[in-house]
Amino acid sequence: MITRLYTGSTSACFELKNDTAYHAPAPFSVYVNGEYRYACDTNVFSLFGLKPDTAYTLEIEMDGVRHALAFATKAETCAVDVRSFGAVGDGVHDDTTAIQSALHFLPDGARLYFPAGVYLTRPLALRSHITLDLAKDAVLLGCSDRAQYPVLPGVVTDLNGGGEWMTGAFEGLTRPMYQSLLHGEYCEDVTITGLGTIDGNAQRSDFWTAFKQFETARPRLVFLCNCKNVTMHGVTAKNSASWNLHPFYCENVSFYDVKVEAPKDSPNTDAIDPEACIGVNIIGCHLSVGDDCVAIKSGKIELSRQRLQSAQRHVIRNCRMAFGHGAVTLGSETACGVRDLSVTRCLFDSTDRGLRIKTRRGRGKHCDITGIVFENIRMSNVITPFVINMWYNCCDPDRFSDYVKCRSALPVDERTPHLGTFTFRDIVCMDAHAAACYIDGLPEAPIDEVTIERVSVSFAADAKPFVPAMQNDAVPRLRMGLYFSNVRRVCVRDVRISGVQGPALITENCGQVDSQELHEES
């Protein structure tokens, strides 16, 4: 019934094993060593304020039945209050030097504790083998003056032989960037935990208003470059200058019970964007931002030539996404490929698109996206639930070129991407608008296989026309059915569509089409 996701020295995270999406089958009470802690209704829940190196018994009571799990917290070398190093926490005094000094001088395995307060800070450099513990009502508040953010190079040259080391990136390219508020380079064994908040404070800067004039990439809230074994647990991340949480060429990174918030109209404030990473867990998170909630990336073609590493073995489970451009997006920077992604038991609420794959000619021959499974999802008020778009026309200088938008088959070469197998099953979508699904492959490189099974889509009574995918010469759609173009094999099984206008299934330039139990309802 209960599984342990994470245990630190003073906190732990757990998950209920069931088939429900995000919410538990019924509300339940949480007990620790027989003492009542709080009531909960989500599948993922956490404990804070525990003692290091201590055995505990967790119990939950649901519908009159108790379930128990024994666990023990980890040991730590020491725990130090950040105020011991001179931090004030009044939101006015600059606490950067105090916090950075503590990070530098504490021993491996230490926990740096932030009691309630507002800690105004310039960008901070993380280090290995350290835990940041933000108490309830503790806020790390980013400085609003852009001049206080150092500019870091995208790569540095090794004086011993001339090789290059990646140090910064944005939108699929290594490039100069402003240092992020929490910035980790080649770190390992890092934990950021607690009930506190990391606030980028971008609404009080020019990062959201003048960014189109910047020559340097905006900072992220948390940027992790070539890091290993990093955990974020419980904290709230908000108001980043651009993407909130950006692991880049990292391995074994986990986000448990994290909240990410930004206004719906804030520019490029993606919640979590793992790029060219291996083994990322995004579990029990609540994400509501101004762009994609989760965007799995692996760089543009230039990055694949620098270091070829696909995004692989990612798990997204028991999350709630709201108001983003896409709930879960792959791309568009995917030149190193994406494989083995599982998205399960999630809620998508009022996102433009639900499950969104976007790529285009020019991403390259290593852009191989395959082994993607989405199941047990609940969507409401999503414009288009399923989108696979190989004609994405945003973010690149040649976005409007004939090469990108030509609808005739072009020669397959080193610039041509490949999309493999995609499975969507056990999904309910209510109050859609534009189309039930919109899947549009390249004529010279059709998508290998798309399976949609045990899926129901109903359109909103007041549905409005929208463009289902960002591509050149796109036409707004209204209550369109299942649309497939340039797919080698289409499998539609036990699918129900309510309120569709026109055919329930549309296939153009597709190979094998296997349609069983496609139900059209008024």
C-alpha cells in the first residue's frame, strides 16, 4: 500500500500504490510513531521535522483501515543554522556572503538549515555532499537587479590539450548565460528539502519584460550542469527569470512533492526541463506555470555534435499540471534523442496541450524519440489532448524557411529526425476544444507507430477553435477527431469520442491502420 520514495536526515517522502491519478482513492490520516500528524488526499505525501539517524513507524488510516511502514532517517555529520554565518533573513540585508560561506566551509554530509525568514541573495554556487533545509516560511529571495547576476561562459577551454568543458546552456545550445539563483556545476550528492520557498523574484526585475533585448541567456531558478544524485523534496519554486528547474547532462535527479509556480502569462517559465539527462524522477509534483510544465529535452543538433547523450529512463508520476502550454512535452530541442519515458497517474488541468511531442527537420539523425508510454491520465479543459508535431516552427532562425515548412518529401539525411513508438492508454479527456489528437509526421520519415487504446475524449459544450500544433500555415480546428498524417502504423482500440464534428478518425498518408471499437457518441 505504501512505498518509500525518499528518506533524508530530517524528511521523507512516500507514495500510495494504486491506480488513481494524483489523488488518493479516499482522504487519509497520517501518523508517526502512533501520533497524528495531518490529513491528506494525495498519493504522494511527505514528513518533515524528523530527527537524523532515527527509526520511525509511519501509519496511514484510510476508510477505517491502518497501513504501516517502518523506515529510518539518514545520519548527518552536523546541522548548522545559516544565521551562524551572519545571515539576517529580513528580506532587506544581502545574505549572499553568509550563505555562500556556509556552503563552502561546512563539512561533507552537513545540513545547512534556514529558519523562517526572507533571505535576500544574489546567485549561489552549490557544492557536493550538502543539504539545504528550508523551514516552513523560509524564503530564498533572488535579487531583482540583473547587474548582480554574473555572466558565465557556455564552455571553457582546457589549457591541457584544448578540450572544452560545458558550463552553461539555454534552449538547446551551450552559450553564455546569467548565473542561476542556485547553480550547481559538476556536483554530486546534493539535497534541497523542506517546506520553504525559492523565489526568483523575476516580477520585480526586467527578466520578464526586456528579455528579447538580452544578448545573454536568462538565469534559471535552479541550474544543474553535469551533476549526479541530486534530490529536491517538498520545496516551492516560483517566479524564475526563465525555466525554473533545469538539469543539464545530469544523472539520477529526483523531484519529489515539489511545487513550481509562475503566472500564466510569464515568459518561458517552464517548470521542470531535464535536458540530455539520464534517470530523472518527477513524482508527486504540482506544476502551474507560463510555459510547458515538464519539457524533456536533449539539445539542438550543434549540442549533439559536442556531446551525444540521449534523454533516457525518465519517470513522471502522480503529478498535477495546470495552465502550461503543454503538460508533458518532448522537445523541441531533442537532437540527442529521447527514449524510455513513462508518464502515469497524472492530472492535466487547463493546459493548452496534454501530451506534446514537438520536433522538426534539422534536429538531426540522432533525434530518435521512441519508447514513450503515457497511461492512466486524467485531463480537463485541454485544447488538444495528444499532439505529435514534426513541423514545429518556433525558436530557430530558419523557422519559416522552405526547408522547415515544405510538405513534400525531402531527402533523408543527417538532419532528418526519427520518431518511433508511442503508446497512449487508459486516459480520460474532458472538455477538449480543437482536436482529440493531432499527429503529423514527416513524409520522408513517417512516425513508426502510434497506439491509442482505452481512451475517451469529450469536447466542451462551448468549445472554441484553436491551432492544435505550432507549425507553419496551421489552420484552426474545432472538435476535430483523431487525426493522423504520415504514420507507418496506427492502432486505435476501444476509443470513445463525444461531440466530434466530422469523421472520428482521419488518416492521411498512413500505412497500416488498425481500428477496433472506435465509438462516436453525440
